Amino acid sequence: MNQRASGDGYTPFIPESPEANLSRRRLRACHECDLLTALPPLHAGEKADCPRCGHTLATRHFRPAQRSMALAIASLLALMMATSFTFVSFESRGIGNRIELTQTATTLLNFHEPLVAIGVALTVIVLPAVYLCGVIWLQFGLLRQNPLPFSRGIARSLTHLHPWMMADVFIIGALVSLFKVAGMAHVELGVSFWAFCAFALLLLATTQSFDADWMWFSLAGEPLAPEGSQVGQTAAPQGLVGCATCGLVNRLDETTRHTHCRRCGERLHARLPHSLQRTWSLLIAAAILYIPANIYPIMTTTSLGRSDPSTIIGGVVTLWQSGSWPIAMIIFFASVLVPVGKLLALAWLCIAIRHSDSLKNSIRTRLYRITEFIGRWSMVDVFVVALLVALIRAGDLMSITPGHAALAFGTVVVLTMLAAMTFDPRLIWDAPNATMERGSQGSRS
């Protein structure tokens, strides 16, 4: 085991795997059901799941530092190529245009949609680039057996960035846009398009290969679990809480009912403060905004001086009637079924936790996982608008402009994602009385 001082003021441990120190009891409190479990020794390609709800507690990869660093570097190079060449071009009746990837965001600024432009730029380019640079920074330090400064803060940030990277969703939006344009113009894919496809796949591989459990052990070791910890029981009644960032089990402050993680510094609570109130507030706000998102046009198409505004539902109907039923089904699923389904599912979970049932709790937990996973895919329609607005620009002859519904719908997507994040799935497994008390309590400073 190698130990060296680092700029963060802590001593890193660089073993081959966290299980190298067999005297250390590696306990984990499941983030979804709060069951306290001892992790078994893991080898490359193995993972440990919660025995009660099936949530993955840790996954081990072969040579995790080298693997994720190589993929991150390849992803970053692919992103640089994707932003350096032509993304897509079209030509129709002597009218044509070609755009670069960055124009899908910057063009929206010309139509006074700065918030939508910022959202597109952040989720497609900026946040993925920051994430990849963070992975390279961390793994480079670990490979040197001397973590670089600010490593723990960067490692914490990567966990929070992950849900907001949507390169894969943008690819689906780009394909939908191209199918729409292909019916009225000749479309040619540029080098940037294929580079971005490679980037999206490499980014996904990078996130899947990132071994957070190994990384945190390598950065700061793992203190022993608090005395008296009983595995096979819920952590909260024991005054314990598992860190959602690094996984370490900590003892809660008995007076304030919150603490900071001993290893990564993340603020911890027995249950997320005001979880139900925050979830309900975000759901209600999203439901209200979903009305103008469907009433107002999401984009307006101009052809030979004639303007044709299109709502989300109107666009689905038009695509279906024109024979493009696969694209119509994708838009209907992403823009109608997913947002409405997520609103209903989260609202039902907020109500259902009043009635705890061990048999139904597993089903409710799986429903929560589904709602958390699919929410980001609703951004497909926003990306379709961003790409078409940038590509189709020929004045009164042929152009597409964004509608007010684009901002409203994008806000709905963000609010539903935040609602899923503020909902504490551990409340599903609590007894009804404890659930209501913990779901509504706030933190005391």
C-alpha cells in the first residue's frame, strides 16, 4: 500500500482493490431502501446488489483508473472533432445551409431564447466536457499514486453532473430532425455528426466504467464503520446514514439529525429534508407549465412566405398522417407519455408511501427507478427544435423559428427531473408513521 501527502491535506491509499485490507468491514447503507449491508470481496466484472431491493451498491472493473481515463480521453477528442467540422447540411430548390454543432445553441440566441440555448449548450457540450476533464484529472492523479489538488471536490461534483449530460438524447433528437428534413430536402451528414455519435457512445462507456467505490477508497481510504452497526437492519433507526456520493456509512448527529461525510465532506441527512413537500411543489409547477407547453406552438415553419405554427400534439399528428409513424411514435412517447407518466408516477408514489407494504415496496422502488431513468429523454423535442432552427434558415423561402412552448416544455423536463431527485426512495420502505414524519421534517442548523 502506497501513501503520500497530497495538496488536499489527506493521505490517499492506492491498493489494487478496496478488498486488499481484509480487516476493514466495508458497510453500505442502500440509497433506495436504507438496508445496512456488508460488501463482499469483489473481483473485476462483479457487482454487489442490495439483498432487499436489488439496488447496485458497488461494481468492480478491471484496471478502473486506466480504463476510465482512456475512455475519457477518447471521448474528449471525439467532442473536439464534433465541434470543429460541419455537423449537417441540406439543399432544396437551390437553397442550402450547413451548420456546426455549436450553432444548435447559439442560433437560439438570435430568436431571444437564451434559456433554451443555455440548456442545450450545457447538456450537450459543456457539462460532458467538464465531466470528462474531471475524470482525467482524478485518474491521472491516482495513476501517479499522488492525487492532484481538489480531487475530492471534483469527485463529488462528478456524481451531481451525471444526470444532466444528454449527448445520447441529442443523437435521437438529431435523427428525428434529419428524418423531418429528408422529406423536403437533400441532407448530407458532416464529419462532426459521426464524431458526435462516437462521442456519445464513448461518453456512455466512460460513465459506465467509472468505478466510484474503488476511486474513493484510493483517494481517502475507508474509515471503520461506526461501533454497534448491525447489518441486515435499516440504517436510520441505528442513527446511521450512508453517503450517496462515496458510500461511506456515517453516524448522524443526535441533535441536528444531519452530518457531513467523514470521507468526502458531503452533507448527509437521515432522509432528504422536506422530501415530499419539495417533490409535490415541483410536480405541481411542472403540471402547470405542461399546459402552455402543449397550447403554444413549439416551432413555426415558414415556406414560400406561409407560416405554419406547430404544437407538440399537432406535430405528432402531422407526422403520422404523412406516413412517418415511427418518428411520430418517438415524439409522442418522449413528449407526451414520458412527462405525463412521470408526473402521475411520482404523485402516486408520494401518496402510496402512506401505506407501507413489503411486497409492494419492491414494485414501487422499480417504478421510481424507471421514472428517474426516462425523464431526461423528454428533451428529444427540445433538441429537435434547436437543430431545425439552426439548419433551416432561408428567410421567407424556408425557415423554422422556435415557439414559446420550447422554453415551457424544457422547464417541465427539468422540473420533473428535479422532482425525482428530491423524492427520497427510502421513504417507500419506512413504516407509514415514520414515513410521514421523516418525509416532512426539515434540517435544523
